[in-house]
Amino acid sequence: MRVGVITFPGTLDDVDAQRAVKYADAEAVPLWHADHDLKGVDAVIVPGGFSYGDYLRCGAIARFAPVMQEVIEAANKGMPVLGICNGFQILCEAHLLPGALTRNSKLHFVCRDQWLKVENNQTAWTTRYDKDAEILVPLKSGEGGYQADQHTLDELEGEGRVVFRYVGENPNGSRNNIAGITSANGRIVGLMPHPEHAIEALTGPTDDGLGMFLSLVDSVVKA
Amino acid sequence: MARVVVDVMPKPEILDPQGQAVANALPRLGFDGITEVRQGKHFELEVADDVDDATLAKIAETFLANPVIEDWVVRRVDA
């Protein structure tokens, strides 16, 4: 079971994402932004950071990276893909997920441990959670406000594609308190908070995030 | 060569916290009578003569703007 983790210039959280993969007893495979090569991996994580300096818009340039052309093609064939924070922004810019992430409504960069509700435990990345479980993971972003037109929001809500929702005060102005969503086939998930920073009590607020990586291993082994 | 201007603005229904922050600062700085500010991006492109309008529109729509949240306008201007 091999899980690719992409590194762009400006990526920050690739090492923690690789570590989370290893904690789930899978092999982490580093992928380089400039390579047209997924190295035969079973799934891909697009980690957080500030790819290409986040110039123009967050994720707008990374979306055109050579490795992303391979990710888009593989994702459209059903490969599981997880986008965390900047990775979520990149997946939206790549049209693998609908909507866009915008400047936090109060303009401040938000860095705190955040409670989330798991509303969809049927995706490739969330089967280890009970439905409506509440988990505590770090949130650290300046442009985490989820925006989409009303039609898209209605579709996401109607199809149960809101995977994570913020509990308590909305931290960034996201519409419908949306923290993370999934594709129609439940294989692609994007979220602003950071499950890879919450995989053990020593280094994170909880180990609540590890379930996403264990869920992936389950779904690939089953497939 | 021609100069092409692309203006990108947040859609009216999208919250623009940066524009709001500017609008809120103006009265504090003693400038009254400004009721709203929207903040966007302005690109100036130097373009070869054989680049057609369809190509410019594609550049604006697929790269310079994100049509999910932004509107864009392409204008050819005299250099």
C-alpha cells in the first residue's frame, strides 16, 4: 500500500503527511511537483503550505504543475486523493472539487485547535469515524473561507457531500460552516484543517486525525 | 505589440473582507462619504499582434481569474 505525498516549492506539511501515512502502516512515497510521475502509488495526498508562494490565488499555479496533470487523470479514474489546506485549495482550482477558498472573513490568519463534526463516514478517507463524531484537529489558514454558489451548496448538502463541518463559531466565514467536502464518488476529499498534525498525543492535540489515514488503508485494501 | 488589461473583481455576492477593511479604514483616516469599497486585481499584458481575443479570454477565465468567485474583463488599450 503506497501513498504518494506531493511536494511543491513552498509546501510545508509534506513531512507530517508522510509521517501520518507511516503511522497508518502504509508506505509514504514522495512525489515531486515537476515530475509527470505518480510512481505507481495507490492514493495521493496534496499537503498544506504555500505552493509557489500562493501567488495569483492559493493553488492557482500549483494546479498546472506537471504532477497535478497526473493526479487529475488518476483521480478521474477513481484514485483516492486527499487535499489538506493548501491541498484543498489546489483540488478546487483543479476542478476536482467544487467551490473555492477565500480570505478569512475577519482577515486574520487563524491558528488553533478546531472541533469538527464528521458528517459523512462513507468516503475513502473517513470510514473509521462514527457518523457525527466530533474530532479535534489543528486549523491554520488565512484563506479558508469556503465559497460556492447556491446551486453547488444545495447539491453538496443534498448529496451528503459535506464531510466535515466546523463545530461552534465559524472560524473563517465558510458558507454553511463547511470545513471539508468530497467528490460525487466519495474518493476525493478536501478539508482546511490538518488531520496529519493530530495523529498522536505527543505531537498533536489528539490522535483524532489518524482515522483518515487508517480509513484510506482500509478502502484500498478492500478494493 | 499591444497592451491588454485584464481586471478581475470578486463577484458581487462573494464577501470581500479586504475591500470592507479598506472601507472601514477610510472614515478613521478622515475621508468621509465612501460607502463601499471592492478590491480586485489589475493585470497589464504586453501581447503579440497574433494573439486573438479568444486566447485572451481563455487566459483570463482559466488562469488570471477563478470564475467560481471572480468576474473578469479583458480590454485592449493603446500603449
